[in-house]
Amino acid sequence: MNPENRTAYRLPCKLTLDSGRSVTMVAMHQEMTYRGLVEGIPRRELNDDCIRDAIQHARRLCLPGASPVLIPPARRDYHRRPGDMDERHAAAGEPVEFLPSITCTGVFDDALPAQDGNKDYSELTVVWYQDRYAFPISKTVVSQIRALDWKKLATDADY
């Protein structure tokens, strides 16, 4: 599913949340989840580190004092399709665990504040995982982003 086009930007960056609020993706960063992994097979501990690193990177994109939101990734025992790691898994003797191939970080904002009516706008940074580079953003992820509680999670700021 693609976000809607925002006429002023001529880009697919508008998303209407379940609450009815319309937000705009103002920045997006994507990279291969296992970028830099030279050898070995991913396991839970490595994936936990990957997620922590993604959150740390996203924190640098946030407004001061804000925290990014993680949409928890699917963890699975295959890389691209079920069974594709069975032989390696048996040889390794330890459970393999893969995250989706692409780590995405999006910064969304709204011209209206989330809580403080004296502020100019609100912003939220979101981290998610999907199997291919966006666009499109995974339908499952779009549903999860739309369901986020903007009033609770976004940070208000002034221009």
C-alpha cells in the first residue's frame, strides 16, 4: 500500500491515521538489516542488537527529548521463504532467526500539535522492517502506523 500523494510535495508521503489525523512523511531512511554481517547466520541476540542499533539511529532523527516508536518486526526461522535455511540450521545446531531484509525509519509530522495547543506542529519517528525497499510500504506496516496513537506518541514543537 502506498501513502497518498501530497500535492504540495508531489510525493507519496501523506498518510491518514485511524484517528482521522493526516500526517506527512518528511524523511525516510532505509538500509539492509544485515548490512555488514560478513559471516554466520543471524540469531536472536544479533537481531536484538540490530533492533537496538536501529532505534539508536532513529533517536538521532527525533526532535530533542523525543523517542522513536518501533513496530515490532516479524522474527522467523527462514531468510526469504520457509525452509530455505533448514540445512544450515541443522548444521549450525542452534536456532536461526531472521528479521525482514530492510530496516526502515520514517519521520512523520503534522501541522497540528499532538497535545500542546501553543506549539506549531507535532512529529513522530517510526522504525519498522519489511522485505523490500519502499515504496510501497508493506500493507501490514501501513496498518500498524495508521493505528499509532499520535496524541500519545508524537512530540510537539515550534518552527
